Amino acid sequence: MRYLVMLTAMSVTIVYAGGATAQEGDATAGATVFKKCTACHVADSDKNKVGPSLNGLFGRTAGTHPGFNYSPAMKAAGAAGLVWDSASLREYLHDPKAKVKGTKMAFAGLKDETDITNLEAYLKQYSK
């Protein structure tokens, strides 16, 4: 019983180094994860590269960043109601081609939940 209480308490108060909770992520660690994305994306400015700028991503309808030539699949996903929030981004980052069939993004996805959480924290800095 004591072990169960301790595990329950630990699961509620899990804290990463630097004080970020598991749900919040660590933006500094997310910057490291984002290095995998920098060949195609930027987040700290509103400039498109091979991929669209991720500046202001949260709350944006998929396939709508001005000046970027999205795939028909991404435009259709946006037209069907895909808006980037925590849940939709997590699903997309796990397997982009499964979330948006026909996307032209070549990245295979991130499998590590912590990496995704930290990347989300990093991107949220630029979505205010």
C-alpha cells in the first residue's frame, strides 16, 4: 500500500531538470530537438524555407501559412478542419505521413514522447 501511494504521488509530481513538469516540457531541450527540423523550418521568424515557418504555429489552420506552397494533402487537411494544437501536432510529429496522407514533408517523425513534449515547449515560445 505504501509503495502504491508513493508511486501515485511520484506520477503527479514528476519534474524534469530545470523545473519543467512532464506536461510542460523543456524549451531548452526542445531547441536541441528542433535542430532536426532546421534544414527545412524556422520558428523564431516568419520566414519560409523548404518548409513553412513554424512561427505562430499553435492555433494556425494547417496548410495556410502565407507564401508557402503546401501539398494538396496539407491544404485539404486544413480545409477539413485540422488546426495545430498540442494533440494534432503530437500526432503529426509521431508519423507525418499517417496524419496527413500525401504530405510532402519527408521527415519520418519523432518516436520519443519526451522529445515531442520538449519540441512543443520550444515551438510554443514562438506562438504567442
